[in-house]
Amino acid sequence: MTVLYQRVAFIGLGLIASSMAHALRRGGLASECVGTARSAETRDIARDIAIVDRVYDTAADAVKGADLVVLCVPVGAMEDVAREIAPHLQPGATVTDVGSVKQAVIDAVAPHMPEGVHFIPGHPLAGTEHSGPRSGFAELFDNRWCILTPSEGCDADALARLEQLWRGMGANVDLMDAPHHDLVLAVTSHTPHLIAYTMVGVADDLRRVTDSEVIKYSAAGFRDFTRIAASDPTMWRDVFLTNKEATLEILGRFTEELFALQRAIRQGDGALLHDYFTRTRAIRRSIIDAGQDTDAPDFGRVRQ
Ligand code: NAP
């Protein structure tokens, strides 16, 4: 156990912050953790279940004396938070974030960071469809990737320490530039979420006609879309508003492929469909081989 930071301050106390706090505790990586959240309700829950050692009523108070500040709010809220904490940051402190989009966060936060404070944006590629302070757990980041998108002149020691922190929380770390991160995530996360939202929206319209058959027979595939489509609406609204270009680019390609498959179905082109599905099956195999999902049937769900 190596203590990497004396005081870690979380701004926002939802799924990601509470998981980080549990993981920091598990790894003995910080002497103390403090935090704050926007609403009194969340702050009270955080105090009740003792996610962190101390909960402050304002972000300005929470960051005082912290050598690591982690912004764990929706992407659209980052700028206001950065503006509020800036005058209270300790010289030499590191500020990082966990936002799902990186260039927009850099544009929102970097201009507010005082001289002598190291801003190193980050994004753990781990999550669930649950939100709030009660939803966190220490294992969330185990064997998942965390992408850091440091600027060119970033302080090497500050970066190395933050990388060590993520590894201590169980994650693997990669460095990337922010635009590339946003494109990669548009393919692997953002567009799939939009497709899931759409599919569930369509089925919801059908449900009125078919009298709940969609729900009853959901195990045939629809159920897995519903898990993704249950993700936090504020977070995902902000993702699409701030990763607009990359998402639109991937959606354009998706639409073209969908039309090609639609034509193959109409023309009875079984060979095209079979080849396509063979290729996609191989992608699933490589995700399992990379340890990013289980090979158990039905994702290892236990039958009730
Ligand atoms: P969450 O569980 O919904 O928690 C969000 C926290 O931010 C709450 O404490 C909330 O306060 C606070 N907040 C919301 N709007 C705010 C505002 N306008 N101003 C100040 N604070 C505000 O969210 P999360 O899943 O931890 O996500 C946090 C960040 O991690 C987001 O940027 C998201 O993109 C990123 N992320 C999420 C996932 C995922 O799968 N969930 C994965 C990787 C990264 P109240 O509770 O008081 O409302």
C-alpha cells in the first residue's frame, strides 16, 4: 500500500466518485478523502454511508488543502465547477476529471486553472446503468481501462502519480490526445448508447400495440438494450451535446451499413448477411480474449 495523495477531494458524489472512494480505500492510496455534491440530499446520503471521511457543503470548501481534486459531475457542469473551485485550489495540486468526453472538458476547465495547478483530464471506461452515491463499488475499475489525455507540457511527475493512482484502483492506463479519445468513444460507447436508446424508444411505441409482449419476451435480445438505455439521462444528454462531431460521423457510417443490411434482407442476399455476422462474431471473440467481458452464456446471468 502506497499513499499517493494526502487529501483527495471529489466534486460530485455519484457512481464514479463513490466507486473511486471505495477503490482508494481498498488500495490505501490516500490519507483522506473528502467530497461535496450539489444537493443536500446527496450530501446527507454520503455522510450516512460514509463514502468519504468528510462531506462539505460547497465545492470551494471541499478543495481547500487537497492535493488531488477529481471532478465527477456531468460534462455540461464542468465549467461552473472549475470556475467555483479555481480560487481555492492549493498550489501544486492536481485536478483531474472523469468525464466521458475529453475535448469539451478541456475547453471548459483548462482556462480556469491557476498557474501551478496541474490539470490532467481522464476517463475511466467503466460504469453501470446506476447512478448516485449508493451505486459505487470498489471493483468497478478492476481490469478496465482509464484513458488520460494530458496536454503537451504536462508535468511528468504529476502525470506519473495519477497513472499510479488509477493502477492502484485496479485499472489499466492509456494516454491519448483528446480528439482521438472522443472518436474512439464515439465508436465504442456513445453511438451504441444512442442506438440502444432508439431501439428501446421504438419498442416502447410498439408496446402500446402489443400489450406488454415486448417486456414479456425481452430476453430475446431487447433486454440487453434496455440496460444501456436505462443510463443516466443528464450524463448522456451532455455526452451527445459535447461529442457532437465524432458521434455524427459514426452515426453516418452506421446508417450506411444499416441501409446495406436492409437491402440485403430485401434482396434475399443470405451470403452478405452471413459474412457480416461472421465478422461481428469475431469482434465479440476478441473482446472476450482481451478480458473485457465474460464468455459465459447470457453474460453469466444467474437464472432466477
Ligand atoms: P452520477 O452518479 O449521476 O453523479 C453525478 C454527480 O454530479 C452527483 O453528485 C450530482 O449531484 C452531481 N451533479 C449533477 N449535475 C450537477 C451540476 N449541474 N452541478 C454540480 N453537480 C452536479 O454520475 P456518474 O455516473 O458518477 O458520472 C459522473 C461523470 O463520470 C460524468 O461526467 C460521466 O460522463 C462520467 N462517467 C460516467 C460513467 C458511467 O457509466 N456512469 C462512466 C465513465 C465516466 P446531486 O446528486 O446532488 O444531483
